[in-house]
Amino acid sequence: MTADATTPARAASPLLGLLPPTRPTHVLDVGANPVDGDPPYRAMLEAGLCRVTGFEPQPEALAELLARKGPYETYLPDALGDGAAHTLFIAAASGMTSLFRPDPRRLGLFNGFEEWGRVVAEVPVVTRRLDEVDGVEPFDLLKIDVQGAELMVFQGGRRKLAEAVAVHTEVSFVPLYEGQPVFGDVDRELRGQGFVPHAFAAVKRWPIAPVVFGGDFRLARHQLLEADVVYVRDFGRPEEMTDGQLSRLALLAHHVYDSTDLAYHCLRQLTARGVARPGAANAYLAALG
């Protein structure tokens, strides 16, 4: 395959010689604001093993993404949601801007959040349902962080999500916004779409105000606030996945989440179908050393 502006020039991977041919892995990043540092797929992107389409409605964050993007990255200004008109509540901390109004009573429960969630502007926006966004080609990993609107995006993207094999989403255990869906709501929707939990990529605990531990107002004990949860297509039902989905799930499992066991499972399924050579799964483990 010849590389061009949309086809990554692939670096070495222990999986590529073992998997059947498949299209390049495509990541959809909804709420691509780089406020939290590098995205989980960064190493895969830099190795030329995927391409990215990102959505970011905040002009300053979008400008930063466009200024530093590479040849396999595309960023769009759309606000994804349920297709209705909403208000975008611009918060003092960029990472807390949301389609949901910050709840001052809830914010006041946790050190720092009362100021970070302070609304500095209200901007009318018309959201777009993911299923209705033209030009978004089939994607494999949906990485999403939209401060409470994740469920809205999942419900508005059921058709396109049927092709995906992984979802990396932020979930909230304690809502910080008015009417914000919480973990149980998101979990129910994604399970209904054929995904199962795979990993906690990050767990955020936070001290309940006004207690400060060790002089650091961010240092927490036990109170859960948010987490990044990785869901994958139900690998217990491999018959419901195509060869391409199994292949791209193996690539994501290995390169993004260091999930050797999941990648091995996918290779075994592909071997059983006769589309990966005999011994491919064991060859993969041997290549890891």
C-alpha cells in the first residue's frame, strides 16, 4: 500500500505480518481539546499506524490542534450531540466547557472546581448527530471527552458506532453539571451497542472540600470523581465481528492499551477462520520477547 496524505506510512509492528490485509486504523476523537496532554493513541499515530479525525468546537483549542497537526490528522469545528440547538457553557478552565450548565452546588463540594467551572460565556450552538455528519469514514476507536455529553453522542451515532471496535470515554461518578448523565447511563448504552468494559485507563479521585491533605488541595483519599473507561466490542461473541474488525481490535489492543491477551485472542479467532496463518497468535507472543 502506497502512503499518501490519508494513508499512514506504517512503522514496524509485531502484528502487521500476522494479520490479514485491512484498511488503515481510523480514530475518531470527539472533544479533541489537548488540555489533558497526549491522547492515548499518540504512539500509534506517530508510528504511522492510524489516522485521526477530531472534533473540537472551542476556537482556541481547535487552532492549537490545527497548528501542530501531522499529515494523518484532520480536525473539524463541529459540536457533536443530539442534533438540537444548545448553549455551550464556556468555563474558566477550558477543559470544563460543556453543553451542560455547571452546577455550582456540586462544584463547591470539591477543591478548586468552583473556580474552574465558573461560566465566563454562553454561546449558542447547533449540535450535529454523529450519524448525520457527512465525510466521516468508518472508524475503529472513538475517543471522547465532552464533559457530560458523551451519552448524547453515543445515542446519535449508533449506526456509525456499529463499525467501531473500541470506545475510550470519560465517565462521571459524581455529576458536576446540571442533568449530566453518569457512569451507569453510559455503561447501559454502550453495553446495548455491543461493547463490554475492558480497562480503566485513568481514575480521578478528588478531596471533598474544604479538607486538604498534605498541603496539596488536589491530593485525594477515596472519593471517586471521574474515570476514563475503555470499552471494546464483545470479544466473547467473535462471530459478530468481521475479519477487519478483529484485526483492527488487535492493533488497538496492542499499540494503544498494551492488552497483549486481547490481541492474542483476536489472532486466535482469525486463525480459526483461516484468514491468519497457523501459529500466528504464538508467533505474536514470541515476537514480544
